[in-house]
Amino acid sequence: MKNTFRESLLSNTLTLGGWMQIGHPACGEVLAAVGFDWICVDLEHGAIDLESMANIFRAVSAFDCVPVARLPANDPIWIRRSLDAGAKGLIIPMIKTAREAQAAVNEAKYPPKGTRGFGYSRANMHGMRFAEYVASANDDIAMIMQIEHIDAIQELDAILAIDGVDALFIGPLDLSGSMGIVGQMEHPKMVAALEKYLVACRTHGKSAGLHIVRPHAENIKQALGQGYRLIALGLDNVFIEESAKACLALAKQ
């Protein structure tokens, strides 16, 4: 089945994703069932291992929902093992240069485009769909570079020019931290960096990504108006927290 997620990125079509830090398939099932276009398993900040991720992907695959992994690092082993587990998209953290972006793309592509190793895996149904998967994987896997450092802002054009970079995803907290203004989203330096990011994505015709951790009508409207088209909404543990607080508040009234 063709990866509509990558097609949406390349056509700059809006996609809405869910985000997971709880390593249980039930969370993936719920998020996929309510209608998210894609679900990202957070391997960097979530306490989720490879086997748990594969089980989440199994749950998500029962729905019209694309499994995505945010890796803990730009690491060849994590790239290959996440793809073999069935990820249809990868978010590669802390990309600062075109060279780093190119290295990630190389690891995710089979020869002759890259250096990904061949083998039976869950992604090719344990060998039963090996030839079919290998023939389509290079064109099917979505590669998203996460921009989290001021050095990356200076390299945006070079990163976006890499063949195989399908979209960018901003990391605002780390970006602000790299400028010594942690969490100051309205600081002039931060505003300028985010504007440069959005302009570069528009110029290169690539989708600009953003995670709205605590979404509400105002920040969703703002993100859409600014041109973000790859948007993650909320977080599984935040959904639980906010719903639990709201229910308790109602009951105590």
C-alpha cells in the first residue's frame, strides 16, 4: 500500500498526527481510531523500546493511519531497526547540517540510493513480501529532519536541498535553548528564527512541521495561518492529564 503520508508531505497537504510517549499499543489504537493521519512514537523522550514500538505499529496498522518514529538520535542502527519494525516515516532529531541530513537519508535508502541493509523483517512481513517492499521502500519512506539548533537555522537551504529530505519539523524548546533563551517563544531572536524556518520551507516547497503539545483553538489557528502543514496535536500523557483534571474539576463543582 502506497504511503499517503509521504505524498502529503511532498504536495504540502495538511496532515494531523498524534504523539505517543506511553509505550502501550492501546494508546496507539485509540489515537488511530479517532482519525489521526499518522501516529509518532517518541523514542527520544518516551520510555519506549524497539519491541514496544513494533507492537504499537501493529495496533496502528489496523486503521488508516501511518506509523512514524521520532528517533533518539541520528543513528544508523536506530534508523534501520525502526524501518525494519515497520515505520513509514522517520523524524530525525537535532539535524544541524546538510551533511547530517544526507547521512540519515543514506541510511534509510536501499542501494543504489543508500546503504540500508537487506533482510527479512516485520516491514516486509517477515520475508513474505520482501521483493514488493524492497521495490517500493525508497520511494515510500518519509524522511523528516528535526530543526532544533540555531546552527541548523543557518543551514536550512542546504538541508532542504538534499534529495530525500521530505519535510522539516521544528523543535522550539531546544532551538530556544541553543540561543540561551529557553522557552521564550516571543523573544525577537526566536521569532526571527521561526520566520526564517517557515520562509525556507515555503521557498523549497517542503512541508513545515510543528508539535502543538497542548493544542487549543487559538494555537491551532495560528499554526495553520503561519503555514505549518505537518502538525502533531497533543500527546498521549497530556490528553490523560488534561481530561482527568477536567473531570475532577467538574465533579468537585
